[in-house]
Amino acid sequence: MRRLLYLISILFLFGYTSVEAFDNRETHPALTDSAVRQVRASLDSHFKDKLILPQGLDTPLHGRPTLDWLTFGADREDVPICRASNHFHNPRNDLSWTESGMSDEPWYVSLYCVDIPVTSAVAYATAYREPAPGGVKVTGGTNERDWDHAREFYYMSLTGRDFQGRSEFHGEPGIPEALGLNGDEKRHYYMAMSAWSLGQVLHLLQDMAVPSHVRNDFKAHLDWKGITLSTWYRPKEWVYERFEDYVKVNGVAGTASGGDLSEKSVTRFWDTNNYDGTNPGISLNAQAVGLAEYTNINFVSGNTILAEDYLSDEDSSNDVHYQPYPRKSSTNLQYYLDGVLQPQMVVGEDNKPDTSFYIAKTGDGEAIAHFLKPSYLTIYFSELDPLESAVSVRTLLLDEECLKEYASKLLPRAVGYSAALLNYFFRGQLEITAPPEFVYSIIDGLNAAQGFRFIKARVRNATAGEEATNDAGQPGQLVAIAQYRLRTNYQADLSADPPTMDSRDEYYSYSVSAPLQVESLTSGSPGLECTFDFTANPIPPGITDLYLKVVYKGKLGAEQDAVAVGMKDLCEPQHLSYWNSTDYFLLNGELRKAEEIENDPNVEDYDFFRPVSISEELGFSGSAPGAGTPMVVSVQDMPPARYFRVILLTDVPGGYYVRDHLVSKPYPPGWPYPDDFTVDNGLWTYDMPSVVYQELDGPLWKDTPVYQYRGIIQHQMSYFIRYYPYYIYNADQFPAPPENAEGPYPVTINFP
């Protein structure tokens, strides 16, 4: 029994360990790196502008940049080795995806990997057992690094929650907690896990550019290479797959082609389900075929050379290698057999000119000049028994020149389809704009400690060419995330303002809204008006570097659980104070009390010089406001020497407009004035600067100064005072009233 186990182990070592497609240590990372380079500009922009990762793909995430996590995943897909059983997919649509995977493996591979369910590469990568979006999908499969996991890790990095709303992945305490990561580090961890998983998915797609992996040819990996002094202790290197070995030795050029499918779904990058075994011409339309279809139709592997007759072969074991194309009639093989074909001059492996014959693929898809090389026995076997075609084609070879041309066509496809899949993963884009009230949030300064409990915004689907319309009974959801840095020295009275770069936390903090269900998300302007509830996790007023992200999870185009994200760089919380300073009258540029001037002989010229109470309404706008501007702040009968404070969030660093409606009445009310007597009823429009406390590129620190008026600090303020005959006064000289001890006067916030 021990001898049998030993024999099985040896067989496994030199048989199964070479089943990887492209070399996982070198080729797959190189293909992934090349794919990223094709789309680097758009991905960098997405990572910087939407994910707030300032260095884009180079931002360190849990120890390494995103690009490194992608290439790491591309490497790790072959670990453990039995995962490679799921790296095959025959794209003929007469095969179900439960039949299209590997089926010609030796018995010892099946024995060693007995506990590993074997499925096709597209099913292993996407969990779909039939073409998406309408096909059967299996949840909770055996691949813990598939497309769905990459998606959910991505969603967790954005929201801090999984698809079920749990704060740990799949509701289980995870590695971030074990490592003691803070909120910012935890999100970086999940972004790293998303990139890792996506890298493994890219590996599964890139394998579709290996002919043996799309033509059910595991045995092509068992070609004998030989034992040398340097490899005698590495059985894995005794056998090889010729095409993969050629690519490993010669490297990846990095050019790209293909992948721009006319109709996109996650499975179509592998297989559009358009190839039925009779229509090879579709492979000429790069927008109509997946990578597996292109490779299967146009190229051959060691055991599937011109294999259209294998189903009728007496050796039934060859049936698993049957492929309808390429076939003999796709080539000029007959010209060679008839003695018409002329030899070609090529550069041999020794870099010397050599004369040789090559069979070209001339039809049924891609033209390939060096498709196959005939051997010395090809004509002999053909003449010996012309009907035994399966024997004669086995004398055809794939030499260095053939592999070179295969690589020149297949590697750009591997890069192009990988780049397209990367774009597809990160394609979801949202646009966030201000609500009709212009302010995203506003609170009464009297209750500032409560924080911002509601955010309003318009949200639009900005994903190119794809609608976000969910199926009946399966609504999507929106979640808003406020990302900010807490100030370490914040005081509610702004006595520690303005902040500096050093008076804020090193890491970002986050407030996450309750989910908001949506049936659809329009792509038209101005977008869906949304109110996000942060009651469970309010946004504090003492913050810097504030960003608002909105994340959509739901149907986007053909993908059911897609993720789209938008970001708006909000101005930091702005404190506005409005004062009733009519406890004084400004006479000839000097502050006077009413009782000081009521006996003045010219008092009748002063108009109304006594204190008044103020009722006021405020509305805000990004442009000159009109009659339709919503008035979101109101105060009733605010006495003299009092002020109200509001704290608001806007998105216009350059400033905005205020529509201010003020009505004043005598204070205290009554004799000698009737109860309905109105002193002032005015409507003003003026501009107001915004507040920015943020680290900019450089890094540069941008801050907004604060101002003190009557003992109260604010960012901006407005005060109402009556005067005669002109207004000339230094506002800094207003004395602080004892009423300041009462705090801000309460206001009504008509928001959200």
C-alpha cells in the first residue's frame, strides 16, 4: 500500500503540478500588470476622485498598493493546486456549463482532488451555471475569491457593511478585528481583499487565451520536457504545456486587443454563448465573442489538432478532444500534401535562417500564417492511409514559430479582455449634486452637539450606457457615507478655530446612513432627490476634510448586484450667526441707547430708533436666488441683543447666495404702537463665502478664518442695526451683551 501511495505521489508531482495555464508566478502577474496599464488613467481617476485614495492605484492598502494586490491575486489563483481543475471552459453552446470544464484528467488527479468539485472556469469565476444575466446562479459556492466576493469586498470597503448590512464580512468576526484595525484601515483592508479577489478572477479569464484550456486538453500539460541536472529534484519541470512554456520564456509584450463587447455581462467576457460549433466566422467580430470562443475557434492544442473527426474515431478516448474547428478545410494542408506548398525562410531557435514548411489557417475565422508545422511523417501517413485522418494529423506539430504567432494574437487578447473586465468592475458611477435647498444639511447651532442627522442630495446614475432599473420586488439601495477627520481640539464656541493640519486625527472617520431602497436610479438630470438618515451615526460639526460618498447596490445593466459610487467634496461645517443688534442705535457713527436719545430735539428725524424684535427667513442658492428659493431657516420674534446660529454644509468653495427676508416689530410690543405695527419688512440677496478646512495637493492646508462679534465667534455673520444719518462704524467695538449667556436663540429648520 505504501508503494502504491508513493507511486501516486510521484505521478501527481510530475503530472498535476503542471496543470496551471500561464505561469502563475510570472505570466499572470505580467498580463494583469499590462491590463492595468491599458486602463490606468481611468482607474487612477476613479480611485482618486471617487474612493478618496489620493495616490490612486499606488495608494498603500494594507501593506501594498492596489496594483500589487491585483497581481498578487493573479499569482495566488493556482494555490492550492487543485483550484486549477476549474480553469478550463469549452465554449461550444451545445455543452452546458456543468459539462464544459475539464474532463480528460488522469485518474490520479481525480483521486488527489476528490474533494474539489470541478466546474468550468466561467462558472468558477462568476458563480453562474448559465449565461448571465438570466441564467442560474449558485450562491455560496466553493470559490471564496470569485466575482461576487470581489464585489462584496468592494462594497464593504465603501460602506463598512456587507450586502446584508452586517459590519463583518458574512456576519463573522474577521481579520480586521483580529488585527485591531481602525475604521480607515479596515476599509483599506477590504479594498485590498477586493483587488486580491479580482486578480484571481482575472487569472481565470486570462486562462481562456490558452488553447488547451478552452479545448478540454488537460493532457497537453503532460508533454515530456526531460530531466536535467537543474530540474531532477523539481518533477514539475519534467513536463510542460508548450504554449504556456513559450510565453513563460519569452514574456508578455503588453499590447491589447479585444474585450469591447457590444453587449456586456459578467460571463460574456469568457463566453457570449454565441458559438454553436458551426459558425466560426463570429470570431472575426471582436464585439461578439468572449475570449474562450475566440481561442477555441481559431487555435489548437497538442491533443486537439484538426480534431473535427475525433467523434468518429475508433479510439473513443479521443472523443473528449473533439472540436469542430479549426478543421482541415480551414487550412492549406491539402496544398502541402499535394506538393504545391512552398517552404518558408524563418529564423530558427539557434537564431540562424532555416527553411521549413508551415501550414496556414486560411479560413473559418482568424488567418494564421504559421498555424502548424508538418513533420517528416505527415505525408507518409497521409499516403499510407488517406482515410485515417486522425492518425495523419497527429504528425502535425506546434513549433517555436507557430507558438510565436499564437502568442502574438492571444496575449493581446488576454490583456484586452482583462482590461475590459477591470473597467467593467469599476464602471459604476454616480453623480451627486445639491438638493433644491442648495444646502446638503443644516442644523440649529443651539443643538450643534447632535450633529448632522440628515443629508439631502440629488443622485444620478452616471454609468455610461447602462440603466439602473431593478426588477420588481428586488429594489436596489443607496447608502451615503460621510468621510472626515475628527478635530482633536474642537470647541463648540469655535474658540480653537481655525484648525491646523496637526489638530486633526491621522485617520479618517466615517458616518454611514441607513440604507435607502430605490426601484430605479435615473440617468437623466437632475437625478433622484434623496434624504439620507444618519440618525444612528450623526456627522459631528468638529471635522475637517469632509467628503460625501453615495454607493448604489443593485441592478446595473445586466449585472444584478453591481456597485456604483459617487463622491462630492463638501465644504466643511460653516457657522453663520445672525444678530439683532437693535439694543443700540447708530447715531452719527456712535452707538447710543434709545433712552439716551429719546429726548434729543432732532429725534423725529431719526425714524425708528428703539429696539425691535426680528422675524427672519433664510434661503440659499448657488446662483442669484429668486422667489422660488426654498426658505429653510426661520426665527420668530428674536429679541434685541440676541443672535441665532445655524451650521450648514454646502459644496461651493467659492461661495453662495443668501435670500434673507426680515420683518421687525417694536420691542417690547405694545403702546404706543399697535400690535400689528411693522417697522421693517425687507428682502435682501447677498453672497456668502464658504468654509474649507482641507488638505489639498502638495500637501497644502486650506483654512477659513473666523470672526468675533459681540463676544461670539463665527465664520460669517450678519447683524441688523438701525442708524442715522449714515452707517460708519467698526463692528469690532460692539460690546458683548449679557444675553450671550443664554446661548443662541432657537430657530426652526425646515429641512430635510
